[in-house]
Amino acid sequence: MTAIHDHAAKLLQPRLREQVIRILAAARDRGLIPAAGGPLSINLDLTTACDHACVHCTDAAVLNRSPRFADGVVADSLTVLARHGLRSVILIGGGEPTLHPGFGEVVRAIKGLGLQCAVVSHGGHAERIAAVARLFSPGDWVRFSLDAGTEATHHALHRPRGLAARGLAEICADAAGLRARNPALDLGFSFLVTWDGGQGFPDNVDEIPQAARLARESGFSYVTYKPLLVRAADGAQEVPGDDAALRTRIRRALDAARAEARPGFRVVESTNLVALLDPAAAAPLKEQPPRCFLHLLRQVLTPAGVYGCPGWRGAPDNRIGPADAYATEEGFLRARAATFALFSSFDAAHRCRGVTCLYNPTNRWLAAMAEDPGFPAGLEGAGEERDTFL
């Protein structure tokens, strides 16, 4: 498991552990919910607007359609959540976060509250990130979803439009400018490995090594590889069909990509990709426990509502409340009660049975802790200080 996906180790660090204990106590005793605190980490979909039309987008059904956040809701929600234990915010999709007119103000608000901040962007409006680049501190990160080593493949996958119709080389040049503004910024080049999968996706497997070289030469801190996901009929995000020949091609390409690693430049393979390449490693990630404890610890705030899991944004049975659910203290209490109700009613063993879930090992560990008669003894480890993103 990669360090960024070792959520159990993150939850043991001193600045999170006490709140984890309170949340687990409320979950196991079905009480003390108001005193349990709020989520530790959130995905914040500032907007559903996007000026790319990526062929592999799992959120295409909600793009450019949902309502906007009402004025003040985002700032008020961040303030209330920070008061109740929020530690990190990832500005991510549904849409392209830099298209929100208040993007810079939101980053300033997040950092003003002492929270860790991350941004996932297609990179077409890097100047808007550059305007706030100096605000990012150690532990924060920005990641560009680029998915290609050549201009042709980038364009075929992303289909950029309007002002965002910048080529791969232009975006990589902007990345170098970002690092110049803040050399400490952890800047990632994200590569979603795509193949036909029976759905006609462009194949970028052979560009895996080229992307690593381009990322290193452009000043990125790392390149990260993860597998293609598609929406199943029930709304779950799943890896489409693969075969042994595909796995062999990906392994060979990754071997070449790893040769690009240097001090100051990392080559990262997601836990999902490791599972794709090793069916034995995938099995434990697909055996879902009945209860998802991560519903209590990290959530997604969108203009259409608050949801318990980013993978289920938009699903009615994963909805906690409206977009302004956390904008007031009274709303916070209602939303946390709804969260614990969702925790009890959402059957992850059934609903997520086709999903390779990164949170599976953490969920099983948390369930064991909650059921331990000696609780919270199992959470007394010192833990390593690291990021708080879940």
C-alpha cells in the first residue's frame, strides 16, 4: 500500500487520534453524536462546471448541470467544520475547481483556518492556482490530471474547449512556473491509465514512460499512475474488464517509468493500480465490510448536496443533506445525526461489492477497534506525523 493510501497510519497521528476515538465511541455506542466531532477531511466540489469533455470522466452525468452554492455557504461551512475538527480540504471534481469565480478566496479561507489544502485540476487555468501558490505550506499539494505523454493523446482524452484548450506542453510549462513561485509546493502529474475496456477509450499504456520523463523535465514533484474507472449501472466506480496481456503491457511500461525516478522526483503507483496488476492483492480490496467507517471521517460537499463518499456523489442513498448542511451550528448537528444514520443503513458489502475500495483495510481495522472490549487501547500508537487527507 502506498503511503498516501495508508489511512490507518494517518489516523494514528497525534493531531487526529483523539477525534478518531470520539467518533468511534459514538459509532459503537450509538450515542454522544454531538460530541463526536465532524469529518476530518472533505472533498469540496466548488463547481460542476468544466471546460474539458474527458472521454473517461466518471462524473460526466453531473457536469455543467447542478446548481451553484449559495453565497457564503462554502465559507460558512468551512468555518463550522474547522470548529468541529476538520483538518484538510481537497478542491476537486464534479467539475474544474479553478472555474469557480471565488477559487482564490476559498484557498485563502482554507489556509486562514489552518487547514491543509489540495487541488486537483486539469491544468488549463494554472494562472489561477499561481495567484495563490505562495499560500500553500508543507503537506499541501496540487495535482494536474494530464493522462498522456503526447499532445495527440492528451487532446483525444481531454477534449479541451475554449480558454482551457491549452496543450500538454503549455500546461507543463505552467507547472514549472508554479514551482518557481513556491519551490516547496508538492506538484503532481496524474496519469490515468486507459485502454479500450470494451468502451472505445484511447489507449495510453505505451505513453507511461514518456509521461514520467515529461513530468520530471517539467519540474513536477512526482508522477502518479492509477487505473481507468467507469460508472457501473448502479453508480459505482469500477475498473473495466482487463486481461493478462494488458497487465503485462502495463508492468513493462511501469518498469521503464520507474527508471525516471530521481531525488526530488517520485514515481507513484496507486493502490488501485497495484491491485489491477495483481489479482491476489485486489481480492481483499473487493471484500467489503458491511459498515463504512470512512463515512464518518471524510465526506464530499457539492452544490447538489453533502454525500458520505466521493465515489457515490449524487447517489440518493448516500446523501447526508443539502449543500448548506454544514453552514450553521444547528445544521451541523442535523448533518452529523444524518451521517450516523447513513453509517448504520448503508450496506457497503452489497452496494460496493464490485468496487476495489482503497478504504477496505482501514474500515476493517476501525471495525476491529470499535468491537475491541479494551477500546480505545488499539489506538494508542504514537503514529507518524503526515498529511491528513483521507
